[in-house]
Amino acid sequence: MKICVLVKEVPDAAVEKRIDPSTGRMDRSGEKNLNPYDTHAIEAAMQIKEGGAVPVEEIVAVTMGPDSAVRALHKAVSLGADRSVHLSDPAVAGSDVAATGYALAKTLQRESPDLVLLGQQSDDGECYTIGAVVAEHLGMPSLTQVIKMDVESDALRCERQAEYGYDTVQIKLPAVISVGDAINEPRYPSLKAIMGAKKKPLDAITAADAEIDASKVGGENSAAQWIAAKAPPAKAAGEIIEDEDTGETVEKIIAWLDERKLI
Amino acid sequence: MSTLTPPFSDEHEHLRQSIRGFIERELTPHAQQWEEDRWFPDEVFGKLAAQGLLGLKYPESYGGQGGDYLHEAVLCEELARTGSGGTAAGIGAHVNIATPPIWKFGTEDQKQRYLVPAIRGEKIGALGITEPGAGSDVAALSTRAERVDGGWVVNGEKTYITNGVRAHFIVTAVKTTQEGGHHGTSFLIVERGEDDGITTSKLEKLGWHASDTATISFQDTFVAEENLLGELDGAFKLIMANFQWERLAMSLGAVGAMQIAWERTAQFARDREAFGRPLSGHQAIRHKLADMATSVYTCRCATYDALRRFVAGEDPLREVTMAKLLTQRASFELMDQCLQIHGGAGYMREYWVERAARDARLGPIGGGSDEIMREILGRVLGL
């Protein structure tokens, strides 16, 4: 089995996210990191490999992004991927979800994976849909929010999180699975793995290498265009009830709730 | 760290992220309990070993990670994230003072018997130098080893030994001549076993509660010939060889602890209101926090500079001594300020800061006291 894991470089969780009004794109300057949700997808791939139910020949981390995204790939291979593919081309910059999904699918076609894994969302765009778009282009079945996965020869038995509980779904391979963060606890890379990451093969490719139709990608060719953003309305200040006399405090809280017909 | 700070590179920051995540997931949630238990479980060493953290600077041929002192420096700083000085101390004693002499001066056989299992977390190490009658004055050690057939017989007492009760082996400084002193002291690797003539008792301390700090008594303890570490009567060279690293490790630990304490206290000052505004809105508190941030920065710069010189192969006795002297006192003073800003809450056990203040008090004493640091500087500066 060959597993490809889609990964993404995102602004560090500690960085406040904002749209750059001049470009309409997310401001991705500042400290960056590997999308934390993708670490669960890599861990899921590693657990399939180490579980031994099916032989896994290779785990390949795949990303699309600027030069700096190489650091996210290094982190991905330090977590266990065997090698990585980096699609980087000015032509794909600013692509919306549909265009990004198309470009990633073209990149994945070069690899012919049996299974494509990715995190349920990116920590920046948070669209949750890349997996489905990629699957559509690859003509593969797709599942989202998967929190348990068992390999059964040419199929997967998955549990996916739903609002009403869990679905158990059997899915034929090849398939695209986006995993929820409840699926596992990702490992932390050892120093040896970190030092070894830079030595693992990294295949840097352009849009032409992936046979991407340039008229379908990039900011200008994306169907979705950012128009404007506004800050959420400021919340009214809450009311603080000081607890000087507990009996009185309780009465005040009950009166407050009662007034609003909450009890 | 938001930006790279020399001597650390991208690789070290990646390691830092990994170690921090591991510590915050595996150690920090238990720190409070371990402090109350006055002990952390031996299994912690196994967990650290599985993550490769007991052998960062040791060669892969001994089961290490093949890194160097800079990688180890990241661990020293991040261990402060446990929030328990005692836990950090127990781990630090194993990786920073007990195993380095074996790595540097041990025979191949000693490395196989002690370093390899220590890196795997199967054998826990301690360094035994201090005695009831000899602390900074190392030449006054009185624990003696007498030559017998096939080895030595050790008698005497060591105290304030970190990991003293749980240690499987104690790298012990002993008199091997009648006079002892600089030319008559040797290191023996004393292995614990049945009827070994060793009794240990745990000590109650102001801080470092989770640390196993002990008095160790040797009564006719036999140590085999092959457990002499380094040259006979040559312990001083071994002791001196690791002092610089030990003091750098302490400085790094202080910098790590100061950084976290400052961050938490600044957040507290933003959240806590008094007289209708946040504490940080009061000039007295704001200025205090500004001074504290400056202190953290100064300590970090001095420590990183000494570290950079150390890894570059210089003999930075002056810089390391200054970093140790500066950071340990500054850390204690900063914790005291953090406690002050927390007011009454800071004096309560349920807040982290009272522990941080108690834990930091050892800094100006251990690993060479402030007074000794100043004496070294007096000599180095030609005074």
C-alpha cells in the first residue's frame, strides 16, 4: 500500500489570524508551523504502517505552497513520512479551495496512491472540504471526520463522527480520508528523526510537472473571490456579581436568570 | 521563542517544539501530584528514554540520539515547563552530572554497563560528591576507599545527593590516599545491589519537593576494580571537566523557568483587576514587569553567549561562571516579584508561584554557590 498524506504550512496557532485587505488573502507572514490537524493524518498513516495488517511500502507527504512550506514537509517527514513532494509555482498562488483541490489532485495522480489522508481542516482557512474536492478529481470515494480506521485488505472500515453519534462505513480503496483530531495522539519526533528529516528525498515540482491546467488555478482563475471582511460586533460588557455574601450572590444570580426566563 | 536566537538553529527550534509538547503532555499534568508525593515515579525515566531524551548528546552507538550539547541545552531549558523544579532536577542529575563522566572517562565496559542502560532509562544515575563536612570545599572529602583484593571497600557518607535513594549507580568521589585532597581522590561507580552496605534516607527540603534528595551511607561497601572511573587519584580532573556544563545547564534551567514565570505573571496582571483596572494598568506593576522582562532577557543573553562559546570549544570559565552567578540569583528574585504581584494568592499552595519561588532558592547554592562563583571570578579577573 502507498499512502499519501496532504499537509499544509499554516500560521502558528499563537499568531492572530487576519485577512490582508490589499490582497484579500490571509496574512501568512510571521511564525509558521505544520498544520496541527495534519499531524493526526501522518500519525494515522504511521499506525497503519506499524500495525502490520497490510504492508505499507511508502508514506509520502504532499504539499502545495511557497518555498517556506519546505519546513512543514521537514516536520512531516520527521513524524515518519518516507519522502515528500512539494508543488510550488507562482501560477497556483492564491488558489481558492476548488482550485487548490484540483492542483493537489493533479500532484497526487503522479503518485498513484492507494490511500490519501489529510487532517479534517487547516488551522488557517478552516474550509474542511479539500479532501472532498481532491476525491472528486481523483474519482475516489471520500470520508470526512474519521476517528477510527481499520484496514481490511482492499477496503477500510471507518468510524466517522456525526452530530448524532458515529457512522460505521466501509470504503473501498483507493480512497481519500480526512481524519478528525480524536483519531489519535500524534507522536513527537525524536532528535534523530528531526536530524534525519532533511536527508529524506524531497521532490520539488512545478505546475507544469504536475500537468496542471494553468487556466484553472491561481487567484485570478478562482471562482471564489474575496470581497470584504468586517470585524464581528463587539460584545456588550458582561455583568460581574461580586461574591461578598454567598446567600445574596445566589439570589442575584437566580433573579438574573429568572428575568431572562432562563429558569 | 518567536524568532531564532543564536546559537540555536531551525533544527533546535523544531526539537524545542517536540520536547515542549512531550513535556506538557507527559510530565506537567502530573507535576502537582509528584510534588505532593515528594517523589516522581521511576517510569518517568523510561518515558523520557523512549522519546530519546536521556541520550540527546550521546552517540548512536550507545543508544543516544547523536546530537550535541546544544540539543541537550534545549532540553535543559524546556524541563522548566514541568513546573516542578524537583522533577527537572531528578532528570537533570541523571543526564547532566551522573552520566557525562562515564561517557567522557569511562572504559568501554563501563559505558556498556552504565551509560547504555542509563540512556535506555533502565538504570538511574546519581553523582555523589557532597558530604556533611565537605560541600564547596571538595578537597575536604572524607569518604574513603581502601584497597582490598579485587577492588575497594568504601566507608563514609554523602549528602544532598539528587536521585540518591532511587539510583542504581552512584558516581562517587572517594579518598584513595591517606591525605585525600586534590591528588588523592578518585571516582568509583558504586552499583546498588543486595547487601551492598549502603543505606539511604530521603531529605525534606524547602523546595524541589518531587526530587529524591538523599543522604547515602557506605558501610564496608565493596566496589570492584573495574569500577574505577578515570585514573586513580584523578577525580579532580573529572569533577572540573563537567563543572562548566553543569553550571550552563543550571543557567539554562533558570532562563526557562524565568520565561514561563514572567509570561504567567504578565497574564495574571492583565487579567486581575484592582481599583477598577487591570494590575498591569498600574504603573508600579507595569514597571516591575518591564524590569522583570529585562532581567529574563539579560539572563538569556549571558547564558546563550556562554553556551555558544562552550560549544565552539572555547574554555569560557569566566562567561559560564558569570552566567551561573547572574541567572540563579536573578531567577530567585524574579520568582519573588512574581509572588508579590500575585498578592495573597501567591502565598497559597494552589498557585504555581509559591512553588516556583521555593524551587528557585536552590540556584544560588547548588552547582557551586554564589560565593564560590565570585571567588572563581576574582581569580579569573586577576584580583
